[in-house]
Amino acid sequence: MPHPDSLQIAERLRQTTFLDLFQRLDRKLLDSLWDGGRASAALQAVVLNPSFDSRARFLAAEILFTMNPAWPPPTACASVTRVYVAALRDAPGEMANPWGLPGMSDGLIASHVLRLGEAAIPALLPLLDDETPVQFSGSKDAAYGNSFAWRVKDIAASLIARMRPLSFSPDPDPAVRDRAIAALKASLQSVQ
């Protein structure tokens, strides 16, 4: 049975965006959803319940990561990782800036995935085959980031490489990156 407040919070999250919560100068919406920490259990219930909307689950996880340095508990890492894998699959429909530039700089979201540690790697592995392009917005980041023709697989490879640590170079040529991703996959298979 869902936490009593989780249905209301999930509905509010479904009607907002990452941009509204984390990239505006006004934190009223974020603070309102966090409610001084009183909404922590309800937010956690949203993240961990797969029947809730994937965007609501992702935004709830982002609020918890941002407002609670101890989030997530080790027992929740596998579920939280699945939320972030779904969010990365959805990244092409959103702007990719919060994921960071693969192999170069971590965005807010990437830093949260990295906090999940090596336990996230198995869930990220299937994304190493996802050719879906991602788009950056803005001016400088967008021009630079979009010139690389980044894909979901590049972000996943960059995250996995950082968790191990393994090498993943941000080469502008997708064919060169594909060879690096193949080598990354091979090195992961030899370890397993």
C-alpha cells in the first residue's frame, strides 16, 4: 500500500519538470515538495514503487539526493538505479545538460548516479547499445556538446567508466567512441 502522501506528491511531480525544480533561481517548488524533510517518506515511497509514473519517480529521487546527503539507503540502490536508467532512456526527450558532458564533466544527475556506485553497473550495461542521440541546450554547452553527437550509450559508458574506474575518452568521432565502448564492454565481461 502506498504511503498516504505519495499519491499527492507523485501527481505534483508528474506536472513539473527537472528544470522547474532544479534550474530556476526560485526554490519554492523544491522546498514545498520537500516540506522541511517531512515529505521524505512519501518521496521515498514514490521512488520505490514501480506503479508510479517514471518521471515522478525520477524527480522524487532527485529531490531526495539533493536534500538528503544520506540518500539512498543501500537496500534501495537497485530500485533507484532502475529509475535512473529509465530517466537516461528518456533523456533524448529532455535536455541532456544535467547529465553532464560524457568523459568531461558531471552534471547534477550524473553525480547522483555515481553515488550509487558499482551496484548500478549491471542496470547501465544494456544502455551501452542505445544509439539514441541526446541534445544539449543553451549556448556554449549546447554548441560544444552537440558537436560530439552524443548518444545515450556515451553517457552510460562515461558513468560506468567512472564507477570502475576505466578509461573512456570523449572523442568527437562516434566511431572512435564505439570502439572504446566495445573495449569497455569486453573489460567488464572479463571481470564478471
